[in-house]
Amino acid sequence: MTTLDLDEVRAAFPALAGDRVYFDNAGGSQALGAVADWIRDYLLNTNVQLGASYTTGKESTARYNEGYAAAAEYIGVSPSEIVLGPSTSQLFRNVSHALRFSEHDELVLSALDHEANIGPWVDLAVRQNVIIKWWRPDPDAPPNPLNPSKTNPTLLASDLPSLITPKTRLVALTHASNILGTIHDIPTIATTIHALNPSTLVCVDAVAYAPHRPVHIPSLGGVDLYAFSWYKVFGPHLAQLYASPRAMGEIRSLGHFFKEGRTLEDKLGLAGAGYELVSGLPAVVGYLRGKWEGIERQEGVLVGVLLGWLRGREGKGKGGITIYGERGEEDGESEEEIGKKRVPTVSFTVEGWSAKEVVERVEEECGGRVGIRWGSFYSERLAKEVLGLGEDGVVRVSMVHYNTVEEVKTLIGLLEKVLDERK
């Protein structure tokens, strides 16, 4: 199996040259130096409006189009089927205002999702008098904020026959949870949804998935809407939304009346993507090409080390750890096996500690050099209603391929020192 040259990888990210350790990558990864170079060059040499016939205008337009082409190539679709914008939250909100459903139609929303893929659909339901059905791992159990029934809720295709009806117009779910890290089987889920109701749109949030695995839309079972954020995939602060031809036919244009609306950008773009940022996307795509096998292996090693330590401290006694998401079966589980189940976003709580206390003590101990986070990370319904967590949520350690085993061991050492204080 291909391995990464970590010295070469880390040299591509200027922020890693210092002594700081970045374990908050699910909130935003570090950017490639090549991306910054491309953006700088655009601003200094081709920073004019698109579409002009003079030389600089042609160069600017060409670079913007190259960015769109690279973004489309990255997921295996046509540039006309994607739109770039400031965030996944904004793009889902835009498309929710561009779809029209009938009164008493039904939406199925996953309770495990980031609010970016919930809030727009809840708002649509209110505006259009549409019915919401909540998809929870145990659909018969009411939300119980005090006594969570399990720590790894997972969306399964077998849940769907009880949720999908002839009135179901859209199902919204996550490819991987930004708290749990568990990867959902999107091809099987999408295929099942379309078998139960061929007219249902399948909307997938891939923000927590895309930094860790390649995305190939034709292999995902017919998803209709699929979005992720480039600023979490080593690039600029942009997001990307794909719409299938069927979804395109249902999306009305939010653009100017004189635009033809033949592309998703025409319909939903609203000049929301900075030209200079779009121009930097080919640098990200070029960097990732040929690395995915090595990325998956490296991340499997990292998450295996951290989960192995966390499992060793599991328990209900004081200082005992609860892991949320796929925890790995045994210490001997291979990196490949771990990587098939989850991405390296690992969340946990500690008995007798609030998540905030854990993070703050780690920061004190290392002088703020190691960056981890506490909270619910905009997945409030998952944290409170499904997992039964309090206001502080979880401690989250979110790794990517440029992190090292040495960095993980540094964090483990800090956690051991801090948590052993209260024994």
C-alpha cells in the first residue's frame, strides 16, 4: 500500500513549519502554500472583472474557468453541474430557496447532521407547509437528553422503509458526522431511497468526509445534491455544491432574469465565489492527485493510536472516558479496517470533567501550542437529543494526513497528565 512522504507533505503547508500542533482540522484545515501563491498571483496580476475582451480580462476569466473545471474534475462531474460559494451552509440555504414542494409533501432529515443540512430544510418546511420526518438510529425512541442509549448512532439503509413514502420529496443526511467520524454507506442508502421512491432527492453533506477520502459522484448511488467545503480540504474559504440533472430540473434560478440558468452556477451562484479563491483550486486538486491511498493509510495509523489509548481508559469511574463514534474493535485492528469505518475525527467525554475543562487544562499545560476543541460543533441535535450530552458537548480531536504519530503521542501525554490530576 502506498505510503506518504510526511516530510514532503508537511513542507507543502507553511503553517506546519512552526511548533504548533493542529488538531482542529474539522473546523478548517491548514492551506497549501501553493494555494496561497495562486491567490496572490491572481490578485496582483489578473484582478479584473470576468468576461472582458481585453487581455487581462481574458486571463482572469480563463483562470476562473480553470478553477471551476478542477473542482468538477475532483468529483467526476461537469462544471455545469456544480456551483462554488462561500460555505456549505450558504449553498444549502440557496438551494432550499430554489426548490418548490407541494403542501404536505414530506422531508426526511437526519438528526445526526450538522445544522447546515438541517436548518435550511426546516425553514423550507415552515415556508411551504411541508412535513418533516426525523431520521434517528432508533426511530421509535423519543429524544432523551439525559440517558443516551448508545454512543455510535449510525444511519442505515434498513431504517428507510419506515420513513420513505410516495410523498417523500427529499432526504438529507451526512456522509460522515463531524462529531462521530463514522462513515455512512451513501451508495447503498441512495440506491435504497431511489428504489423506495424514484422521485425523492438525496441531499448529502460531505464536509466532514471530503478531506479524508476521494469523492466520485458517479459511484455514490445517484445522489442528487452533494456539498463540501474546500477550506477543510486544504484550500481557500470556498464550498462546492453538486446537483444531478434531475435536481437541476427542479431548481429554479435565483439569478438575474436575463441569465439563461443553464448551469448550476447561473441558478445559485449569485456571484458568491471570490474569483481569486476559485483560481486556487487547481493547486488543491493537483496536490491530492495520487495521494489518496497514502492519506487513508496515514489517517488510519493516527486514529488507531489515539483510539487505542482512549479505549484503555474507558469506564464509568472518575476520569473514565466515553468514546463517541466507531471506537475500533481491538488494539490489533488494521489501519485499513479502521479507515473503512471512520474518518480521524475523534470525540470523547471524561467522567467528572466537562469537555471545556479538559480542553482548557490541556491548553494551560502546553501553553496553547496544541489545538483541540470542545463543543457541539453545530451538530446540536446530535449532541443533545441523540447522544444526551450537556452544553459543553464533547472533546474533539480532528486529525488529517499531515498530522504525525509523534503529535498524537504528545497529545496523549498531555491528556494523561491532566486527567491523572483528579485520580
